[in-house]
Amino acid sequence: MARFRLIVLLLSLASLLLIAGCNVGRAGFKGSVKVGVAVPLSGDLADGGDSVEKGVRLQAERINRQGGLLGYKIEVVGKDDEADDDVAVQVAGELIGEGVKMVVGNYNSGQSIAASPFYNKAKVIMITPTSSNPLLTRQNMPYVFRVNPTDEAQGPQLARFAIQKLSKKRIAIIHDETDYAKGLANEFTKAAQSLGVAPLLTVLAPSGRDSYTDILQQIKAANPDLVFGAVDYPAAEVILLNKKEMGMSNDWLFGDAVFQYEVILTTGSASEGVYISSFSPSIRGLERQDAKDFVKEYRDLFGRNPGPDSVPGALALDVWARAVKAAGTFNPDAVAAAIKKLQFTAPITSIPIAYDEKGDLVNPVIYISQVRGGQFVAVETK
């Protein structure tokens, strides 16, 4: 009798283990696949970098909730490139060594250009959410892509907006020493000249200064009716506060790097009326359900509102994930080929996603907003 009970007990345990094993198979993953994020997570640009990283993490969470990617759980590995070219190269080595299959990054053009050859050589797919200098995708690197427009698209659009829509003829340009700023200022200048407007002057505004009043004095003396700024948002905050103190009444137009909610919070009324371009709309002002869902999930996950670069960060991972599914493999050659065959409309932004041979969007979209009442109000989308 005791032997019979033992047999029954063993059979029962075997059944339980079989059921548990089946449940694990249904609810679990085959393993994990690592995705890197290389952005500034410290220093002046940390808010923008953090916004990208959290957007990637939210997108990974969404994919994992649906069973992962090809049955694998996406594991996000964030690294701080400190907005420094040398550190970006170091971070690239670390992420490659840790076996990531793709990288969302870098945030700035300078770091993207510096790190991209290393990712490309290692056949790690690199998709930048924000780097706009055209040089990045002119290096004949088949594993490098972006989800944002280049300066060759943004510069001319901003020049046309200033000259044709705002009817400005006396334009001054201010930029810093970064690859992003120099590239954007150059494209703006070329487009303005083609429209018959030669900038009154172009001045260098090195980043990291506590005051730009000496530089603004030069601009004020030229009496422009518009100043175009190709700078990062920490410099723009100081410039806007300085120009208000100096009583400068001309219009201001900034490139995408200044499209940060922090600019409005920091500068208050000094940013009122300023025009700023961006690669995606202000998500907090969108009434679309997918935008509302994104904001809610972001708040639930991180306890704060998404930043302007959260959506491009999520989109970069989305592009790679769609290509992996289409290819049916994580093989970088197959995935890179699949990315170039993608054709879809991006969630939230409705940007048409399709790539040319360089890894750039075929139909880039530029948004221009004006700060009104402490909010970004869309004024043009092209």
C-alpha cells in the first residue's frame, strides 16, 4: 500500500512539473537580446539623452509585453557618452563587447560620426534618433541609419520659412563649434543665399558660457529682423535670457536641438514668440490616441512626462524591430537589407518611413513650432 501511494505521489509530481514546464514555455522567452543606447546621461545635455533612453526602454517594454522579438526578450543597455567624441568611441567598444545587436544613438552628430565606424565594422546596426549632420550617412556604412531628417533637409526648410513665410530679409546667424551646429548653419546659409538673402553676419557662440552678451552686442549692432540660432538647448537658454535683458526685439528661429520643454521652463517669457524646428511634434499637445497612450505608459513607467526626444528614441527601436521581424533573424546583413525595404507610417508622428541607399529617410518631415503661452504651438509641417 505504501508502495502504491509512493507511485501515485511520483506520478502527481511529474504531472505538476509537466504543467509548470508548459506554462513557462508559454509565458517565458527563448532568451534575451541586447540593445544599446548611447547618449549623454550626464552634463548639460543629459535631459535630452535621458529622454531618448526612456523612449527606447518604453518601446522595449511594449515589444516584450507582446512576446518579445522572435521570442527573445529585449534587454536595454544604456551608456553615457557624455556628449564627447572620445567617450562615444569608448562606449561603442563597450557595447560591442557586451554583444548588443543594435544601438540607438548617438544623440549628437559629433559623437555619431565618431562612433559609427566602430559599430559598422562590428556589424552592429546603428540607428540615430537625432543626429542630423549629412556626413554621418555619407561614409558608405551599410549598418548605419537615422529616423530624423538631415541638415540638408532642415536648413533649407528653415531658410524658406524665415524668408518666404516670415518675410525676413535681414538675418544674422549664431552657431557653436559642434558638427551639428556648423552643418545646420551652413545649409541654412546656402539656402538663404539661393533665395536672394545674404546673412548680415555669422558669429560663433562657443557652448558652455555663462553669458553671450558680448556676442549679442555684435548682432544687435547689425540690426537684423531675425536671428537664426544653430546651438544646443543649454546655450539657447542663456542666449534667450541675455537677449531679453538687452531688450532685443527681433524674431528668433532655432534648430531642432532647442526643441526641449526645459527651454521654456528655464527661460519663461524670454522664449515667448520664438520659433523652433523639430523632428517630431510636441507629443503632450497631440490629441491622437496613440500619443495619449504613449504619454500614459511613459508616466506609469518612469513617473514623469516624456521629452521631445522620447518618440524618436522609441521609433529607432521600432524600425529595427520591424526589420528583424521581416527578416526573421537577427543577422545584421539580413536586418540591414530589411530596413531598406521598410515602408510604414510611424506611430504618433505619421512620418513616412522608407530609406534610401545611404540610410536616410526618403521623405523627411520638419516641424516648426512657436512658443506661445508657455507651450509649443505648431505653425508649419513640411
